[in-house]
Amino acid sequence: MLIFLAKADETIGFGEAILDALFIMVVVFAILIVLMFIIKGVSLYLDRNINKKENKEPVIEVKQSIKENVLNLIEVSEEEAALIMAIVSDQTEIPLEELVFKSIKLIRSENK
């Protein structure tokens, strides 16, 4: 049936050639499907092992004391300080909740 088994001096018909081609395509697709399941299985196995390792690592929590969050305003009103903090948050693209300001001081420049 297969062309590989045919003798060198024999010819095969068109119908038999189509059947041989279809058979070979089915074999190739079957092998590809088996490889797909093998790859998915290995992927699931590795994901589970990675998740187990991540869960074993200790979690370190950072806590700030209330004293660290005190803001000293020196010659600056609360409205000006709020505006400065908003501008810094916007320019650095860091949320305002994550920024810690210790003091805001007005610096006067002398014109010569």
C-alpha cells in the first residue's frame, strides 16, 4: 500500500498515492498532538514546582511608626504644602500614599 513498500519497477495509481499521503498526514498530526500533550504536562509540572517554592519564602512586612509620618512645615502653609506634595507625586509618577515627606521649608532667594 505505501509507496515505500512498492517495488522500484512498479507504479502506483492516483488513488493509492492519495491514500498514502492521507495516511502520512494522519501520522504527522498524531505525533504533533502527542508532543503538544507532553509539552503541556511538563509546563504544568514546572508551574506547580515554582509555586511551591514561592510559597515557602518568608514574607517581610515593613511597618512605619507614627512618628515617621510627622510633616514639619517651616514658613509654608498647609495649602502650599499640599500643592508641593501633589506636584512631586505627579512628576515622579509615584502615588501620594507611597511618598513620605519629612519637612517642607520655604527657601528665600535674595535678588542681587
